[in-house]
Amino acid sequence: MFSTIKCKKCRHTLLDETECQSLLLNAHNTAVNEDVECSTITDKTLLFLSEDNLPDWVKKSVEEDNWTKGKLMCTHCGARIGAFDFVSGIKCACEGFVLPSVYLIKSKVDVVC
């Protein structure tokens, strides 16, 4: 589905093809390409990441903030590209699923197919 994800500001590669396939989730914490029966998934502005095998640069940011809340910055230029929130546990509008805690903001990154 996605080949790479790059910082929109400096075009630095944040996630390569292999990472995209194993990390990207939908709002119900399942792989992006899996069908989900929830009709309320309308948030197309975020790219959720799997917490199980985060890239080193994301894991470093999360660990620096003690797995609570924080922002994800581009490792090359420092632009804000996402965030994480392990405290709030925000639910999907269907109330059935908690949204994944780590995400990238689509308007801050380039998704290259």
C-alpha cells in the first residue's frame, strides 16, 4: 500500500517500505489493509503506528517522555510530524475500540506510493 513515509518539510525518510507494511494500523488497531466492520472510522488525517515494534527514533521519543504523552519530531529537521498518548486512551466514535497511542499526522508527512 505505502512505499515510504517522508517528512513533508525536509523530505527525510521516516519509514521505509518494510516498516510501513509492519507498522501502520487503522483506528481499530488492526492492519491498514484489513476490513473493519465499524462505519464510524472517519479519521483520515492520522496514520497510526503499532506499538509492538516501533522504529528506534519513535521509541526513543516515547521513552524520553516515560511512555506518557509527547510529540514526534522529524529526526532530521525537528518538524513536528506526530504524537503519542499512552495516558488518555481515546476511543473510536463507535465506543468499541481504543485508538492506537502513536500516530503521524498525514498533513505533516508525504506518503509515497
